[in-house]
Amino acid sequence: MPSTEITDDTFIRRYADDIAYVAQQPPATDLATLAAQLDTVAPRYEAAGITGHEDLETASLHLDEALRATGTDRDAFLRRAHNLLRPLVADMTQEYRLAAGD
């Protein structure tokens, strides 16, 4: 079964709004900004007692590598970051919203 291609645009579309909410910044429009925002939000999730922040830090590292890579290497780093973020970001952000009273 072929996997869904993860492009910069699909990656940003899936995660930018949730990450931006916690970062208290406008949604990222590129991977470099999204990676920087992940570095900002990971300690905020940790401070709120929300587990999974380590995976966000690792995903940020994968995005940094993707920015420097090309071809299939770039795709592999994007996929690794996506696989870490997909099961976490929406739930973590929902938990953060509830803790913040939103």
C-alpha cells in the first residue's frame, strides 16, 4: 500500500494552526518557522504537564534535517517528523487549550 506523500504544504497545513496557538504566534508558512515554533512549544507543553514534548523536539530536529536534505533523504526526514507529530499534536493542543481555559 503506497503511503501518502508528505510535502511542505501538507505538513504545514496539518500542524501550523495547533502549533501557532501554543506558540502564540501566527501560523507558520514554511518549515523553518514551523521547526522554530516546535522548539518554542515543546517546553510549554512540558510546563503544562502534557506528555509528548520530547517527540516534538525530535520532530523539530527532523525538520531541520529536511531543510538541509534533498530528494528521498528530505522525504524521509519529513516522514519521520510527521510520524512523531501525527498522533500527538491535536490531542496535546486540545489538552493545552483546556488547561488555558479556552
